[in-house]
Amino acid sequence: MSPTSETGHAGRRLVIVESPAKAKTIKGYLGPGYVVEASVGHIRDLPSGAAEVPEKYTGEVRRLGVDVEHDFQPIYVVNADKKAQVRKLKELLAESDELFLATDEDREGEAIAWHLQEVLKPKVPVHRMVFHEITKEAIRAAVANPRQLNKLMVDAQETRRILDRLYGYEVSPVLWKKVMRGLSAGRVQSVATRLVVERERERIAFRSAEYWDLTGTFNTGRTGDASDPSALNARLSAVDGRRIAQGRDFGPDGQLKSDQVLHLDEANAHALAAALQNASFAVRSVESKPYRRSPYAPFRTTTLQQEASRKLGFGAKSTMQVAQKLYENGFITYMRTDSTTLSATAVSAARAQVTQLYGASYLPDKPRTYAGKVKNAQEAHEAIRPSGDRFRTPAETGLTGDQFRLYELIWKRTVASQMKDAVGNSVTVKIAGTSSDGRDAEFSASGKTITFHGFMKAYVEGADDPNAELDDRERRLPQVAEGDALTAEEITVDGHATKPPARYTEASLVKELEEREIGRPSTYASIIGTILDRGYVFKKGTALVPSFLSFAVVNLLETHFGRLVDYDFTARMEDDLDRIARGEAQSVPWLKRFYFGAADGPEGVTDAATAAAAAGNGDGDHLGGLKELVTDLGAIDAREISSFPIGDGIMLRVGRYGPYVERGEKDAEGHQRADVPEDMAPDELTVEYAEELLAKPSGDFELGVDPQSGHQIVARDGRYGPYVTEVLPDGTPKTGKSAVKPRTASLFKSMSLDTVTLADALKLMSLPRVVGTDAEGVEITAQNGRYGPYLKKGTDSRSLTAEEQLFDITLEEALAIYAQPKQRGRAAAKPPLKELGTDPVSGSPVVVKDGRFGAYVTDGETNATLRTGDSVEEITPERGYELLAEKRAKGPAKKKTAKKAPAKKTTAKKAPAKKTTAAKKTAAKKTTTAAKKTAAKKSSASSGTKTDE
């Protein structure tokens, strides 16, 4: 199709895609006559706060951004950081004869296209341009064959967006009030958290059981080789016809689930082994049957995330980020898909490579097809595969690093999907012998040989269990026949203990969510990222471990919002949303029922939806809605939902600043309390460990009196480690302008509470120490920080190698250090203005730093500027944590390199100092907020994740 308008003259076409990287690639394929520009994700959305809502809206609309009283009309606003981009798009559109909306071909992409059309209000022909791979052929075909916007897809995305907004904005504040500020709830993230917590509950309730069995090494008496070994190992399977108990026969309580099996303890196992030492053995039976394994289906989003986790160690988010880059640069097809279907072009390309690389003997007579296994699978995409009508081998791509590794995985899986089955034989041999006390002992061994590897030549799927045997593993047994005599070379006794259920990994959690039909493949990476970022879950290796905080959150949701975290109800909601997407149900009646509740099913909602709500509520006459659930908060006992019995009168409590164990009531005689390490896995907190925590020294260790001040000096064990402080006299003002702060200092790492002396304490509290001044009169001080001792001169800091240097370094030595070039890295980092402790959510140290626009608190991931009224000197750890929690609640933000503004002319009249400072702070806050919002939006658009549920 040539770039010519309907009037016959050469026209200009504006193509709008989502990301700048995609725009650059597509521009190269379209050439002259086309202008390709990025929207950089969504250009408008629901307002992130009341300040963004137009003044004409009041009440609940300003809080929610949705007019729940008028058919749930969403209030859309152009994001502040996107206004400049919208102006640019409008200018480009004014110079164009046609508009092509080329956003992703899924619900989110369709919605972005609709928002662009609504905001730009084009007066030229508008086309919806769709493609699932970025190749020259695919892009040109998409331009030549556009379609119209799919309003059903737009409605479906809008309904999900409104639903998630209502859920998050109504339930999250309950968590703030009853558990901790800054927490969040979400339609799928809360259910995902519950899954991880329930698995940990199973581990806590689990009681290990011990069981024993025997392994025999039996020799055929022949000389063997690799194809026919002379010996085989077989495990005891039955005694007198009664099967030997294995791990699967025990329940989580450590008891046998059935009395039909024989449980061998250590003594009985050893006795049986001794009784079989001189027994004669023979082959009782040989069962052989054909083995056949078909190839795995091509990747869809979730299976790609699972395999990348197993084989490459990628998290779900990392997988999608790398896949996004591969897609935008034209290496793979669209990476958010439920489909396992390959186009005819792709099948031909894969079959051609099978013949080329492995030979015609590995190519089946007919192309393989794969039926979709995902319920309500949506979006007309192919499976994830290499792009083009001829697949590039990994070596031909020129890729490196993670992109090469992920492309290779996708390429291998795609090619293997069009190869022949693997075939072979599986054999089970049973060996019998009679013990000296007359018992019939039966041993069993299984083997597998692969006579034709088929698709396994190209690809073998991994497993979540690192101990699992992969499909291509062969186990060869000797060639034996029924009745053959065997010699027992050795019979060993093996002890085993049952293991608790394995924690979820990112891969297995994605698999579990998909099997329960909760959420969508496009959002799983975002969901897992959210529960990690919120501190609900942390990682130990690849395992997802729930925090104690998540136990309190899930307990509250289960107790007071049970329907919202019910697995079946959440899955049925997904079905309802898919019905809306297909036009089988109406959005507004469904939202009314969800939010307000109803005595009878509203028109337009299916019977299944009504039944789902009734089942979740347990009340057939009145189905309570979300609004009703969050109205009565008086029934929620904050202390009760955050308290969990450990045993022996010990309670675990999740406090505002972290978990702790407690015995007895506060202020009562014998009351004990101790903090619990933030990184402790809940199943590790046993009664014994809790007793150890409570037994640790607590309270004040009196060191003596400061001869200068007359104040008592004590040592204490605080949440953030041991420290020394002075005890101020009664009546000393603690707040206000006349407040007096006690001198406090952390112990060096080489010190401990039971060895620190008064002299040590006074030296510590003398810091920072003035070393002297340089030639320009700038003061140099020696200070102790979280990362060790350092010197500070103005804004220039230099690390010291030893703690003792703080007290004895001379001015000459300090000047010599500053005379050396400043080293890069952590040693050159600007020291914090103040250390506040460990953040209860992220578990990272929180410090106050001096930034370009003033002081701010940070835990290394989240930054929050100090507000009016906050000061570096008076800010408390609690206030710091609160600022960070509020910032997290607004969503993640990343730094953005802003364009340099043109220099302003200097005015002759200088403003008063105070006004200048205030103006700078105001401007700084606006600039920082805008930059962070822009960066967050760009990050979302390019990270490969979609709407956070």
C-alpha cells in the first residue's frame, strides 16, 4: 500500500505505538511517508489522587476516581507527565492525512488505542493496525489490512480497571488502619499472598515422620557392559504382600494415612536386613511396555515464565522484560498470549529447521497442532515463537547475555514442538527372597531406555522439583527373565524423614494461579512483583517466603473479607469479566452487584454470577457488596488479627514496626517481649526459638554516671542493635522548641552489651569528633555510620579503615586522606545525615540523606522527601517509615533523566531568603513528582508487565 491519501496526493501517515523502542524498529520498516511515534504506554488513566480530579467532582468521586452513583462512570485524566507527549502527538496528527493506532493487540493495547482516539479527536481516517511480530513483512501486512477498534475489548479492560480501583481503594485503607500504613490489597495480589501464606501454614502444622526401607544390590553373575549392566539396585517394596510405607503414605500430622501399609522403624529394618543376609533371590516378574513421549506445546506466557525460572533462574518480571526487548527488536512474536497455536508460516519454518538440523527421520509426516488448555483463552495471538518465515538460529541472531539465553529457549521449544515423539521401553523387575524367619521380601526396580530420542534431541522440559528426574534420563537394567537367580551383594538399611510441602517459587506460583483460573497471564509478573515490593513475601533462594506481616493481612482479609480472597469466587469473577468481554453480560449491572450488593440478581448478570456471589456470601436473600463490607470497621480488632499463638503462653504479634514475641500482658508482672528477626521464615519460629529470644538480656545495663553531665549512662539492646545512651532527669522537656535529646550512640561491631564500659560509652557519645579545619577553614569531623567510620568535610566524605581512627586520627592524617583522589563506589558515597533503623516493610536500613532538592528518607529502593514541619534533627524512625509507606502506596517510581530546561534570565531584584527557599522546595517537589511519575509510566510501558491486579 503506497502512502497516498484519498484525494490522490502523497499523504503522510501517523503511526502510534506504545514504546519508543518499538517505534524505532517499525519506522525502519515503513520508510518515507510514515511518522512513527510512541505514546509511552497509557496517556490517560484514573486519577492517582484527589488533586488530579476536576473541581466539578465532589465527594466519593474525588476519592475513588469513579462515579459509583452514576453507572460507575470513570473519571479519566491525562497524566501530568504525558501532557507534553499528547501535545506532540496532536501536532503530528495535524500534519497527517491518516492515523494508525498500532498499540498491542490485547485488552490493554486496545484500551490505549481507544484513549488515544478519545484524547486526540482525529479528523482524519483512523485505522487499528495490529500485528503479533515486528518484522518487515508483518508490519507492511498490518498497514495494508487494518481493522476497526474492538469496543468489547475496551469495555472489558475498563471494567477490570474500575473493579481493581474499587477493590484497592476500599480495602487498602482498612489495612492501613488495622495493620500498618502503606499496605495494599488487590483482587489477585491478595489471593496470591493467601496462597503463599497457606503453604507456610501447612509447613508450620507439618510434623515430620520417620520411615525406613532396604536397598539391595543384586548381581546377575554375567559380565556386563553399558547396554546390559551386570547388577541392579532395587528397593524393598513389600513384605508378605504388604506394601512398605513411603513418604506419600504419611499425613501432615506425621501419622500413617492407612493401616494397609507396613511401617518399618529403624530396629525392624535392621532386623529384616540381617534376616535376608543369606537368603536366595530370584526374579519374580519382568514387565516391559513401550514408552512414548510427545513434544511439549510451544510457549505461552505462563509456561515461558515457568521454564525461564527453572532453567535460567529468571523471575517472572525479568522474563517479561527480556521478552519485551526481544519482541520490540523483531526476534520473537508477542509475548503476552494464552495461545499454543502456530501459524502455517511458523509450522513450515519449524519443520524446515528440523530437517536441516536433525534430518528427515526426526520430522513427523504431518504438522503437529496443539489445542489451547487455558479456559477463556483470549487475544488472537500465536504462541511465543521466533519471528519471521525463517527462524534465525541463536548463533545467527547476534544476541548476547539474557536475551540470547531466552531466545535460545524459545527457539528450541518451538522447533522441538514439530518433531517426532521420543520412543523406547520401560521395564519393572520384581525380585523375591525369603528371610531366615520365613518372611517373603519383594524388591522392585524400574528402568527406562530410549531407542529414539525424537524431539528430546532439541529440547527437554525442566521441573520445579530440583530432585525430579527429567524426561530424557535413562535407567538401564540388566537383561533378566522370570526365574533367573540373583545374588545379593549388599543389603543396606535406609532411613528417611517426610518433608513439609515445598514453598512456592515464582514458577510454581504462576502455575498454581493459572490452574485455579485466577488472574491473567499478562499480569502474573506484575502480581508477583507487587507482593514482593509490599513486603508480603520475600525470597530465600528461589523460594517465596511469606512475612509475618502477610500473616496479619491475610488473617484480616479471611476473617472480615472472606469472599474477596476466596479462590473459587475470584476465579468466577474472572469468568464474569470474560463474559463481559464477549458481550454476554453487561458491565454496569455486574459492578453494581459487586460494589453495592443486591437482594436479587440484576438484569444482565448471568445465573453463574449470581450463584457465585451467593456462595461467597452465604446469604441467599441479601448479597452484601464491597461497600457494605468496608463500612463496619468497628468489628475488626487490630490486636487480635495481628496475634498468633506460638505455644506455652507465647504470642507472636505483628506490630506497627515489625514482629515480636510476647508472654503475658503488658505492664503485668512477668511480662516478656522480644523482637523477631525480620528475615525469619514463619515456620522457623518454634516455641524453643521464641524462648531463646525471650531469654536474651533486655532492659538497661547501668554503666555509671557521666562526670561532666551527671547523667546516668546505660546500654540497651534495641531493635536495630545494641547502643548506649544517657538517661535525662525527670521533667526534661522531650517535645517542642525546648526539647532536649539524649546523647545516643551505637556500639561498634567489636563491642557487646556484656563487655561495654562507661569509658567506652563516653567515647562513643563524643562522636562526631572535630578533627580540625583545612586551609580554607572548612571543618573536618570523624563520624561513625552504618557503613563504618568516615571523615566528613562539607559534602565530601572519605572512609576510614578502622573504628579506632575516629578517636586518634590527626588533622595531618586527615588532610593526607583528602589529598588523595576520591575513590568511586560505596567508599565515595555521601554519608547519611541520620540513621533511622530498619524499615518494617522492606527490611532495609532507612537513612536521611541530603538530596538535590532537600533532605529525604530512603531505604535504598524508595525515596520520600521530608514534608513541611519535618526536620533532620527531630525526625523519628516512625515518621521516616510512615513517609516511605505513603510513597509506596502511590506506586513504584524510578529516576528519569529530564530534559534540561533553558536557562532563565536572572532578575535584578533578589527575593528574600525565606521566600526563595520556600519557592525552591515547592518547585523541587513538583519537579521530582512529575519526573517520578513519568519514569514510572515509562517503566510500566516498557517492562513487559500489564495492569496490576
